[in-house]
Amino acid sequence: MDYEIVGLVLALLLWAAAWAVLAERRRRLQEELGRLPPGPQPWPVVGNLFQLVGAASAPHQSFAKLAKKHGPVMTLHLGSMTTVVISSSAAARVMFKNQDVVLAGRKIYESMKSEIGNDGSLITAQYGPRWRTLRRLCIAEFFSAAPLDAMRGVRAKCVDQMVQYMRDAAATGLGIDVGKFFFLMAFNLIGNLIFSKDLLDPESERGSKFFYHAGKATEFAGKPNVADFLPMLKWVDPQGIRRRTQFHVKRGFDIAGEFLKERMKEMEKGSFVEKKRRDYLDVLLEYQGDGVEEHTAFSSTTINIIVFEMFTAGTDTTTSTLEWAMAELLHNPHTLHKVQAELRTVIRPGKILEEDNLEHLPYLKAVIKETLRLHPPLPFLVPHMAMDSCKLLGFHIPQETQILVNVWAIGRDPKTWKDPLEFRPERFLDPDTADYKGHHFEFIPFGSGRRICPAVPLASRLLPLTLGSVLHAFDWVLADGLKPAEMDMRERMGITLRKALPVKAIPVPCV
């Protein structure tokens, strides 16, 4: 043990010496190329890490406070990782309009690194021909109007099933964990879109295991990892984050691989022709590219990466938004009653909410938008990276700089939004108010430019359908006699921005 301590101390001293040399070289280079955006003074070796570790608030909140002092384009040195934080709609507009291509890279964290790689990832793969091919295929077969219309019945089935699960739970008269039901709905929806089957039901042991490992991988990948900021520690993995994340990723991959093998056997027998529709796994298995810029075919590993990513990205962000929407409505009873009154006026007694009804429910859609403004699922989006050096608003951005767009701060900017901390869906009833499709930079919860979330068209249908269905079917009362004003509205940061405490409420079926 003594030798390990001595070795660690020597390593830290060597790192400090190397950091000093590199810092001087970087200073001289910056004098030649131009200055970085302003920011707080970094310490040797650790940079600005201690300022964040010592902060009582979450990183997106801490960065928003620092931006008020240092400006909407700010540099932070997180150990050896140079990070530029964008905190205003004007700066975001310049970034996505003028430097979208060069800043379309991805910063790969230690928890994401494994022997599997990320060649099939829409989220973490670097921008280039193969990534563009995968994105085009994903949009064409999954998120464009025709497949979304074709999958309308699947969405309705999963939402109706969730409402029935809630109805069964309501018979106990006890509070339920609302977010858990949203998660199960989203998980089964992705299961149907990819595999044409529910993965979470009493009969599916594999589905439950996949659910567990996907959730744990997301949990560990979202934890701050010191090895990302001090590369000398990446071989040690001192917090065990990479090891634990990859353990659960591997287990999830193994289960997804079983589904893949079963489908391939079905295709060999010809039984896949009997299915009512092609699912996304069929699309991936049947794909043939040109072999130049595109894959000739997707390997089983690539397909596993795509499948696992669909589940982790699609379920967590959906759950986060819907849980926050319920929290805000229960916290603001007048708003809850207003949206329920709209629903029960448009939907006749004895009927259920259908997607065709959504165009007649502007207040419901405004509730979703206001939730996304205050509680974007990814407060920094997915971190961008400069693939080459560039200029941004006159500042020099070095190659491999991490770019964080603080959409949480942008959505609460008092220069843009009146009473920005208040939950007021009415602000989105004006047709000229910003939408979240990536063109209004004061409201970009799904990002913008080339790396905007491809699932926006699905989210714009699924989120109001799911929320509207549970608000139409039930009246809601906070559990344990809690009063709306007493609700804990604090945030918990992981991969997505979740509530610190789950929303627990009693569903009361409407007669």
C-alpha cells in the first residue's frame, strides 16, 4: 500500500510538471492564434474543478452563475479538458449557424469507452459519412411522417396499457411512483418499434433484465468521473465508473444479441414475412450500403449498439419530461385544472384521447413546451467537440475543445423570458412564441443543427398523448397528505435532468 501511495504522489508531481510546461506552450500558442473566451482563473493541474466540486448547486446551475460574471461564451478548464460553455440564445445562434460543422464532433467520456466501440451510435459517433448514413436511415425508417403515421396504433396501445396499469394501481387507493409508469410505457414502446413486442411484462424475464441493465448503465454513465478530467487516472478508473458502466452495457448487449439471433433465425425460415409490419430490427438487418461511404451491411455489434442506444436515450428523456410535467402541474393546481378542463371539453365522455385530438389541445401542448423550457432533459445537450480550431464570436476555439450549450440557462434567461422561473404555459399560446424544432435559439431543448435529436417528431406526438391520457383518465391527488406548496422541486443530475424525489400521487379514476 505504501508503494502505491508513493507511486501516486510521484505521478501527481510529474503530472503537475507536465501541466506547467503544457500551460506555457498553450499560453504562447493562444497569443499567436487569439485568446480563448473569458472565464475564471484556473488552478494548476485541476483547473476549475474545485470551483465546481465545492459548489452547492448542480453543474448547469453553477455554470449559469459563472456566465453572469464571465459572459455567455465562457472558458472553463476542467482538469486537462478545455471546455467552452454557451449560455445565451445569441451565442447559440452563432454557434449553430456559423460553426455547426466544425463543432459537430463528440466528446467521448471514459464511461463510454470499451472494446465494443461506438461505430453504430447516433449519439457518440464522430460526425462523418457513416454517421450521416445511420442518421438518414434512422429518420427515414423511424422518425419521418410515413413511419410515424404507421406506428400510431403501437403508440396508442402502449399508452392505453400504461393507463390500465395505473387504473389497476388506483384500486389500492395508495400513491404511485408516476415516473415508473412513464418509464415502463416508453420502454415497451421502444421494444415494439424495434422488436415488435413488449419487453416488460410478467412473462418476460429477459425484458426485465434488459430494463435493469439499461437503467444501471445510464445511471453510472451520468456520474461525474474524475478520470475524464485527469487523464493520468483513466487507467486506474478510481471511481469504478467505466468498469461498472461497461459491465451493464455488456449484459444489455448480450440480451439484445439474443433477440437479434432469434430474428435472424426467423428470417432464414421465412416466418418474418408473416408480420404485419417491418420493425426497425428488420430495417437494420436488411440494409445494404454502397461499401464506400456507407456500410455494406451492419454487423451484429453495430446493431446491438443502435438498439441499446435507442432504449437508453428514448426512455430516460421521455420519463424525465413527463415526470417534470406532472410535478409542475401538481405544484400548480390551477394549471392542472385548466389543462384537464380543456381535455374534457374536447374529448367526449367515454372516449379516450387520440393523436388526431392533439391539434385541438393547444394548452396541453403548451404545458409540454413550458416543461421543456424549465426542465430540458439534457441541460447541456450532448457535449459537442471542436473537430478543428475555429473562431466563435471573435474568440479562438482550439481543436478538441468540449462545447457545452447550457440550454437550461438559455430557457431561464430573463432577457428572453418574462418571469422565467414561473411555470406559465400561457406564454406558448401565442403562435409567434418559439418552438423546439431547432430554429428558435432561445428554446432548443433538443438541440439544433446537424446533431439535433432525430426523435423530435416522435416526441412531439408521444409527450402530449401520454400526458393528456393520464390527465384525462384520472384526477390526481398528492400522496401522504402533501400540499402542492410543500412539494420538493429540486433536481437530480444524471444522464438526464430528473427530479430529486420521485413524484408520488394518487390517481382517482374519472367516472
